[in-house]
Amino acid sequence: MNQKKKNLIVFGTRPEAIKMAPLVKALQEKSDNFITKVCITAQHREMLDQVLDFFEIDPDYDLNLMKPNQNLYTLTADIITELKPILEDFQPDYVYVHGDTTTSMSASIAAFYSGAKICHVEAGLRTFNKLSPFPEEINRSIVGRVTDFHFAPTASSKANLLKENVPEDGIIITGNTVIDALNFSTKKVNDSEFVDDEIEQLKSIVDSSKKLILVTGHRRENHGQGFINICEALKEIAIINPDCDIIYPVHLNPNVQKPVYELLSGIENIKLIQPLSYPSFVWLMNLSYIIITDSGGIQEEAPSLGKPVLVMRDTTERPEAVETGTVILVGTDKNSIVDETQKLLNDTNAYTQMSKLHNPYGDGFACERIVNHILNTKNLAHQ
């Protein structure tokens, strides 16, 4: 009888949890082949817990590392040292990390030290500018150096890895697991039996007779003048378009909250609300007309819902969306944000063309491809 392969899935932020949740489920369904455990660092606590509840995931290990005034130095050190006894006790054959967070980078180093094989989900994204985004570009590059199985979402991601001399047989194009998560989530929130208090509250403030512009923003590189520019652009859009509503779930970071509330409070058709749970956000994305964001994941999700995206960043590690035309880079330039928004609001042909483009990030079967690859991998790490 073949020995079961042992998987440890590590994540710590809400975006990671969303993208790893369908993989957790897919691996757990193969209990005849795998022993699968989940470790969370809780780099983000409250927002992470909401996702775990929605996907019905009960972590086996909770490092609970979120602290007031947390910084990259202490977080990196804490994750590596706290993972050591878990890795020594469970002795996983495979450790799965996602993307570009401090959790992913630190966990990959710890897993490398332990002798486990490292599986990088959403591998190969690059801007080739180590400071943009900071610290994510270096995080994912470091993960890429120690990874054994690179699960790349697209051909462009694979090409980036090949440029870095990653062996081709270690790169598997899977599509992005966020589409797997989105398909599951959209079906769940639209089920008549699904009840969510937050969605019910949103229904009371959303005017379905108006075009809805959904805004999110949190990127570290946009703090300061970048967010001031963003807020001034949103204010102008709101004034020009009284027949549109702007809904902005405001990130809890004080560097975001301060300019947003100082510059946008009291404008009738701008609704500043608390950060949303994942199911509420999926519901609101589906209802929106345009999405303006600096998020990476939304660039991948929104095209599957037919929503044009304006990206408030100067560079993106997701060039496929720009090349396909499902997103437009506007940076934090006030005029660019206003002009591109007005074009989508007023030019029906431009809007229709953008909203009907094919999503380059996958078909919803990424997790199946990852699981099948690991099932067919014979070399165990701890033999």
C-alpha cells in the first residue's frame, strides 16, 4: 500500500486564504492519497477568519501572529521560528505557499530548512522592479528560488520563471485558483438559502437604478500623495456623475483612512463603508458597473464577472490582463483615473468591448491541475 503524501498549506492574509481555500478543499477530498493540514499565521486576523468561516476551513495550526504596530522584521522572524516545531512534528512532504506575502516568503524559507518540497501557487508573477510592489516583488522572487513545483497561472508567468533559469519540468501552468474560488463563491452567495447579514445591509444602501462604481485601495506604494490623488479623482467623478454611486470599502490602515475620510466624507453619492467580508465583496463586485482598484486579485476576478477594471498602479505583475484589455493601468494620476472612468461610463461600445473579453487567468480548474500533478509525483521529500 502506498504511503499517503503529507501536505501542509500555509497562509496568513485574506487574499491568500481566498486563493488557497479551493486547493485546501481539493486536497482534503483526496484523503485516500493525502494527509492535508492547514497552518495560518494570521498576518491579517479578522479578515482572514471571515474567509475561513465562509469556506468552512478549520485550521490545524494557528500561529496567531498579528500584533499592534507589526513590522516586516518581526513578522518574518516570528513566522520562521514559529513554523519550526510544526514542520518538525508533522514532517510534511509538501508545503504549499501562495503568491507574494511575507507569510509566503517566510514559510518557504522555513520549509526549505525542513527539507520539504515547496509548492508555490501563483508562481512567476514579476514586475522586475524590486520596489514595486514593495515588499511583494522580492517576496515572490525569494519564494521562486527555493520552490520545487511552480504552479504558474499563465504562460507569461512561466516565461518569467524560464528567464530566471527555473527548470521547465518544475513549472506547471494551471490557471489561477482565484477563479476556482470565485466560481464557488458566486454560486454560494446567489443561492436562495444563503443568508448573510452584511449583504442584507448592503442591499439597503445600494441604489439599483444607478451605475455602481466599486473602489478598493490599500497598496503601500500609494500611501501619501498617491491616495490624495485617488481621492481627488473620485470626488471629481462623483460630482460629474450624480447618476452614479461610488461605494468604497475603506481599508483599516490609517494611511488609507485619513485621506479618504478627510477628502470624501459628506459627498452624497460616495458611500464610505467598513471593509467587507469576502462573500459581501463578491456580491458587490457582481452588482458593480466599473471597478477601480489597486488590488492584484481583483484584476483576475473581475473579468470573469464581465466587469472592466481600472488599476491604480504604475506597474502590474499581471500583464496578461493589460494585454487582453480586461484592465487599464491608470496609476494614481488624477486625470487618468477621471478620463478612463468617464470613457467607460459614456462610451457604450468601449464598455461592451472591455466587459466581454476573455479572462486570461483561468477556467476554474486550477486546483484540479495542481492536485493531479502532486498525485503523479513519486519522489517524497522525507524518504
